[in-house]
Amino acid sequence: MVKTFEGLEVWQRCRAFRKNISNIICAFPVEEKYKLVDQLKRASRSITANIAEGYGRYHHQENIQFCRMARGSLNETLDHIICAFDCGYIKDDQLNAFRDMHNNCLKVLNGYIAYLKRAKQEA
């Protein structure tokens, strides 16, 4: 039994994704500090923040809604990473690694949403 949101596999995987984003943006040009860097920070932080907030709501439907927002932020983050690639800030292998992490997080997040839907129906 998970006692806090930190015990959720989905939160843990999305946290690792967020940390990788934080590591890569340090190498971005200074002129991107208040543009792409800020957008990537906000979008990636929103993923785990929404999972945590949903977990704290104690109602399946609200939790599902926050997880859907987390899914949107996950996709937004990938789009910003693609922009970074298009600008030449990251290489092919880095983009592919982020795509793999994104897809992994998305798979687990969708599984968590499906679990919450089943739990809601059983309640």
C-alpha cells in the first residue's frame, strides 16, 4: 500500500524524467534562460506536481483529472524538448533518450489513470 505520492511508481518515473530535463537545460544558451529553459522547468515540474496534488485529493475523479493535466504537461515537455532539438541545443541521441523516457512515463501514467478509473467504478 502506497502511503504518500512519493511511493507511486508513476511519480518516481516522472521525477526521474524531470531531473533529466533539469540536467540538460544547464547547457542551453543564456538567452534561453527566460524562454525555453523556463518553459521546460515549468512544464516538467507540473507533471509531478499534478500527480502529487491529485493523490492528495482522496477522490478518484479529482485524482484522474489531475493525472490528465500531468499527461498534458508531459506532452508539453516533450514538445519543448523537440524545440530544443530543432534549435540545435540537444543531439539526436539525447532527443531519442527523452522520447523513450517520455513514452515510459506516459505508459505508466496511463496505467495509473486506468487503475483509478477501475477503483472509482468499484467504490
